[in-house]
Amino acid sequence: MWGCTIPRLPPTVDAVNDHATGRSGMDHIGGSGRRGHGARHYEIRIAGHLDTRWAAWFEGMSLTHAPDGTTTLTGIVADQSALHGLLQKLRDIGVPLLSVQGDQE
Amino acid sequence: MARTLVETKLYAPHPRHVLVERTRLADRLNDAERARLVLVSAPTGFGKSTLLAAWAERRAAAGDAIAWVSLEPSDDDPTAFWTYVAAAIQRAVPAARAAATLLEDVEPPPVATVLAVLVNDLARVDADVTLVLDDFHVIQSSEVADQLAVLLERLPPRVRVAIATRADPAFPIGRLRAKGELVEVRAADLRFTTDETAAYLNEVMSLGLDAPDVTALEERTEGWIAALQLAALSMAGRDDPSAFIASFTGDDRFVVDYLIEEVLERQPDDVRAFLLETSILDRLTGDLCDALTGRSDGRNMLEALDRSNLFVVALDARREWYRYHHLFAELLRSRLNDERPSRGEGLHRRAAAWLEAHAERDAAIRHALAGRDWNRAADLLERAIPDLRRGRQELTLRRLLGALPPELMRTRPVLTIGYVGSLMSNGEIDDIDGLLADAERWLEADAPRSEMVVADEAELARLPSAIAMYRAAQSRIRGDDAASVEHAHRAHELAGPDDHLGRGGAAGFLALAAWTRGDLDEAHAHWTEAMASIERAGHLVDAIAIVRALAEIRAAQGRLRDARRTYERGLEAATTGRAVPLRGTADLHTGLAELALEANDLDGAAEHLRRSAELDDLGLGLPQNAARRRVVAALVRAAEGDPAAALNVLEEAEGVYLGEYFPIVRPIPALRARLWLLAGRPADAEDWAAACGLSVDTPVGYLREYELVTLARVLVARSARVGDAAPMRDAAMLLERVVTAADAGGRRRTAMECLVLLSIAGDQLGEKPRSLAALHRALDLAAPEGYVRPFVGEGEPMTALLKAAIAHGIRVPLARRLLAAAETPPKQPLPEPLSGRELEVLGLLATELSGPEIAERLVVGLSTVRSHTKRIYAKLDVNGRRAAVRRADELGLLPNATRR
């Protein structure tokens, strides 16, 4: 492509050339506000009593210990990728995951 | 580009402490003879790496070549990932170096090519090869996962891949499993059984525990090896391990929370502090640790940790570099974060400083960002920009620059412009205006230069020209060519004599604007200059894109020979002396296919298109080629007399159409209307004409020419259909106007087509002399260049006119040739003719090259060569290579050079 290095132009900007296919170049998909895509409250249950010192590590989620030997992390999670990041952190310390529950909107 | 590899990532670890011989797992892996994939999938701390390391050691002892990659988050990018894989394979098998060499290129080829070459590399290795990918869970990109799936699919028989991961990979493993080519080891297999727990605690750690204690520990930890190790460390030297076990098993706390506390409490203060402070490092060496701790015992400390099995893993044979076991590091980091929340930043900053001083750029950037040492991060990034862009890590660059605070950019014009570049290449053009203005302020006479921050002084000199260039690009994107030209002129003036990229880029924008206006000679001159500058700058792939521009301009000027020479020279430059052709080579074949079609060489066109498609599969086409070669294929189908098939191919082309930076002189809807006419669907074509917004009075401009001529064709067809001369007269008038404009602009290809149509129209209108005069002019334009298709493509009416021309003594030899071409059906030497690619393979079969060598020559996999060969044998009705060559020779199918 012309311009790979000298200003690299984005691959599909085609304002001048829209008549090429007769299609509009603007096919915006989606947007925010879909189910599960915004910030919402989550409860994550894990096995074992996780030390409360982890709270900072899990970006301010609060930790509650249940008598059945499980821990629940609760708090607002910004979006899906933040949620996956959180689950990955849990994975990386080897905590067995029991359930993930998001509030209904 | 000679990327600096982190060698420790390629080191196959040799576990110093063999904990427990795990024969049941070893046997599983040893049974894996037929396995292509060994998948070890389990949470952290289950001994995945240890298991694979022990297995790899045994295989190495048995003569296997072991290629080991310890993956890191920065490898979650196709180029980075395959660079390490290729390097690991090259270190394991020095002869298999083609892929690694390719990746060192200034402009590395696309991953698909690297993969094909890697498979060829591996196919030639005379040994069993095991590729181990440790910590594969850091790879989140589906692109890399898909590519690895392709590698597994094509893996030569003596090669296997082993993956250790905390999460199953994102490619389907069901097929491998069904074929018995997958060996899986999962958490349930890895966890210590009661016997293994006992063996570990009592034999390895000599704790002398009784059976109930062992069982209690095994149950509490559920055989989680990391937890058992921590427990054993907590108990070592205790008088009463049973009491420890009782309190541990009677506690609900998360296993390792409890144990890490015990372990750390038992360490002397200096060891404990060392562990916490150095936990932020991905890789540790004595000197670096000292930089963080402010002490001088780093090396001794690491050796002591290694000896006492405190979760360090040696990363090289000299035991200079270590890393903490991942789980242990996570536990330490969270503790550091909790106990001394303010400490982390300072540690990251010191790490960044040390790493920068030791030329570990990427790690230094990571730590500088983590330590919010924005100035250092900005300096490092500013200097890394040219390198990251060359390595096509635009996304990484965008992500890293986006992590900096925006206000920091304002005093750093060079960094700002780098950011503009990364935004633009990712299609984000909204914020660019403000950023350009920010950078521009520093160029003004009264700018407070003392407040300006620049890390890359060389780039500062380029700044004025670069800003103008981005403005030119932005104007072009907005469709404001006049402004684009103005900015490009300024960029050109401002670029220094050695700023080849700047000069080349500016010339390119001038060329684009001239081309869009239809000033073909001027556009050609600018492109020529752009190409020279860009080649001087070493950007050969961009130069290929320009070859296409130059050739298309010549073709529009009716200079078929020049156009062909341009492509052929480009092809030579793109292939000569290279193991793999440059990216963009596919596009050149597409161009040659179209030119072959102009000369009515349908076989040649089909052959170039086949080659183009093959190169595209290897990623050796520019993004636009996928659609472009299908457009040309549609033209070939139409020329073969199958307009319905042509319409299908055109639809495919539209499906993969990606936009275009070059002016679009042949819009797809207009081309489709022409195919409808050929397919006998004039009503559809008229619908297009009604909707296209053009009329016979529309002013003629270069970008409208193709559509206007299409409109004329629709009118001609309508006239014949309804038996009314009026539309034909309209068409003739329109065509006359287009010819005048095309003549004035030197666009002889358009003029030729219009004259051909005028001659047909004149004939139908009963204006014989005008008709023959137009044909005469068209033949004059075609004669020196060898155009055939513009005449032959018009079918019956043109055949009659050519006969008339011969009768009137007009351009007789040429007219005769064209007539002959129109009347010759294509030839069929075999019942089922060999494809162009098969002929190429056949030519190589006639040489002394081996199968793998042929595969390498053709840049395809060995299996592809085998399937070609099989089909060739079937078509020639022979059983072997020798017989095939003999038969092919008899049939005259071999190229002269290889014919015996």
C-alpha cells in the first residue's frame, strides 16, 4: 500500500472514493449500552478465604468471607475487559473460581 | 531488522531440584510418539514447566532437537511471537534458519510467508524436533492462535509442539484429539497423589511425617504442588510439624495465603525485604537487584534462593539470570502492594533506569510506565518510534503512547508527531488536528524553545516537513486535494536533502493529486521521484506500491509496452536474490495479468492471476490485491465468453474490497453494468445508468470517464434493442466529448475504446465513412503497442468492421491479426490441460531439485508440491517423475531451458 511508512494512511479511509462500490464507508456497528457492555456490579465467588490484603490488588473490590469457606469479591467493574482482567488475576494466583454473577440492568 | 532477542526466553530450563520422579506422567508423554500436540493445561503452580523441562531433557538425551520459548506478555503479537519461535528453532537446529533470517529483514515478510518457510525448514531437518511453548496463556491474540493452528495442521511428521498454559488455547483441538494426535495433561493428572505427596515430603524434604499428616496435607492442598512446596518450606526445621499441619488444615484461608505468610515469616529480615523488593522484576540478575535494593548482595542472594529452593528458576546455564516462579512472584507483589503501597513506584523507576542503561528497551519502557516515570517513558518511546514502526508494531506503539499523560505530549513535538502517525495508521483521525497544532506551536519563531523536550534530535529536524506531510495526508483523506497539494509542496520544500522519506512522501502526495486531476505525465514524474527517494530510504515494499501506480498510469496513456516493462522491472527487483519475494509481488502479477488480457493473451493472464492468488495466500500481496485480482479475473472470465461467471467473481471482489488510496478510475458498479450488458441483462444495466447520476451532458473528467463510456455502451445497447436511433446518437455525442477530453489529457486507452465504440455506432447509424475513420484512428493508437482486446472484445460488429477496414486498405496487417485473434478458439493440448502452476512444477520436476527444494523454490509447503505432482501424473497418465518428464517433453510442455 502506498504510504505504508510515509504517513501511513488508515487502510479504509475512502472519503474521495465512495463511488467505488456505491456503498457508504460508514458501517458503524454497535455502540455502548448493550447488555453486559457497560459498568455493572459483580459478585465473584471463589474457594477459600482470600486474605483481605488482596483488596488493593483486585482494584478495590471488597472481600467478604462466608462461613462455608468461600470468599465473595464484590464491586463495580468497568466493562467486559476489566472483568476478564480480574478473572485473569484470580487465575494467576491459582484461586479456584466458583461463580461469577453480574447484576441485571 | 536485527531485533534484539532476550536470550533467556529461549533457554530450556534444567530443573536443579528434581522433586519427585513422576513416572506415570513421563510414561504418558513418552507414549506421545504420534502426537503432534502435547497440551499441558492446568492452573499456576501445578508443575507444568517442570514436567515439560524434564521431558525435554529426556528427549534431548535421545537425540531430539529441543526448541524452547518462555513466552511473555510482549509476545502477544504475531511478529514478536514468530520471531521467538523461529529463533528457538534456529538455535535448536542451526540448519533451519530460513524463517529466522527472513524475520531479521528490514521489512519482514508477513507471517503467512514466515509460516510456510518455517514448515519447509522443519521438513528438511534430519531429526525429531520438539517445540515447547511455555506460558502460552499470555497469548490472547486470536491471530497468533490461528497461525499456530495452521502450523500444527502442516507440521512435518518428525516435529511436535508442546504447550504449557493456564488456559486452553483458542484454537480447536478436537480434530487432533480425534486423530489420536493430541496428548493432554491436565490439573487432575498433574496434582500430587498421596504417594507422591509422601515421597516428596519424606524422601525429598526429609520431614519424617506420618501417614495421617501426609494425607491431611494432601487433602488440604488438593495435591497443588506449589502449595505443598510452600508447606514443606514452612515445616523445614520445625520441631513439631504436626502442630503446624493441624493449624493449617483447620484453617479456612486460601491455601497459599496461609503458607506464604508462614514462609516469609521464617525468612531473615534481609531475605524477606529482598524478595518483596525484587518481586516487581520479570527477570532478575544480581546487579539489577542491587539497583533496586541499594545493597550489593544481589548475586549471592539469588544463588542462596536457588539453593534453598525458594521459587527461583534459572534462566541460563551460567545462572546469571533468574525469574521467580510466577505464583510466588504474584504473591510477593500483592504483599508489597499491601505492606508498602508507595514503594512499588520507586522500585519500578530504579528498574527502568538500570534496564535503560543496559539497553533493555522494552523492559525499561514497561517499568517506566509502571513507575509513572513519564519523562523516562516518553524519552524511551520517542527513540523507539522509528524502530517500532519499521517492525510494524503500530498497535503496540499506539497502546504505549496512549498510556502517557496527554499533557506530557504538549512539550514534546517529536513524540506528538509519532503519536499522530500511530493514530492515523490505526484509523483514528479525529484528534489529529489538535495534536498537529500542538506540535506546530514549537516551530513558531516566538515559541519558548527552552521548555520544549526532545529525545530524538534527528527527528526534530524532520518535524516541519513531517507536520506538513500529515496535513497533506489529512486533507487527502477529507477529499480536499487542493489543500493536500499545498501541504505536500511545503513538505517537499521543508524536507532536507537526506530526508528521503520526507521527500518521497511529499512527492507521493503530489503524484496522487495530479493523478486524481488526470494529469498523467505530471503524476508519473512525481511518482518516479517518490520511488527513487523511497528506495533510497530502504522502504522497498512502498516502492512496489509505486510500481503499480507508474504502470497503471502508463496503461491509461495507452503505453502498453511501457506499462509491462514497469511491472517486469518491479518483479525483478522484488524477487532477485531473495529467498522470498517482497510483499506486493502478488500485485505486480495482477497488473501483468491485466496487461496480458489487453494483448488477448488469456492463458498468460490466467497464469499471472494464479500466481497472484498463491502469493496472496502467503501474505505477499498488499491489502488491495485481494479485490483487484478478482476484478481482473472477472475481466478474464468475460473475455472467455462467460459473463455470468464474471459477475460472480466481481461479487467476490466487492466482498473483499478494502478501499483504495489511488484514484478509482474503474468503479465496480460501472464494471458490473458492462458485464450485465455482456450477459444479456440490458434492463439491469439501464437501472445502473438511471441511478448513477450521470447523463450525456455530464462534464467529462478523468475520474468519470469509465462511467461515461459505460453509459454510452448502455445507450448503444438500448438503441439496438428498441430499434431507435436516438440513444445511439446520444451515445455518439457523448463519446465524441470523451475522446476530445481524453486526447487532451493524453489518455489514449480511453480514446481508443471510445473510437472503437464510435466506429460501431457510426456503422449502425449508416455513417460508413465516419465509422471507418474512427476505426482507423483506433487502429493507429493500438498498432505500436499490441492492443488486441479492445477490438476483439466487441464481438461480431467489430469483426465485420475489421473486414471492411481490410477491404478499404486501412491498417491491413494489424486488422488481419485482430480478425484472426477474434476467430481463433483457444487450444487444448491434453484432455484435461495442465494449469500454469502445474506446468511450473513440471518444469522443476525436469531438474535435479528434490521435493523440499522445489517447495522452497515455489514458496509453498511440501504437501502442496506433492498434491500438484499427483495431479500432474494423473493428467499426463503416468506413474512417476521420470515418466512424467518424458511424456511432457514429447508433448512440448517443458520450457526450453529445462527441456532435455
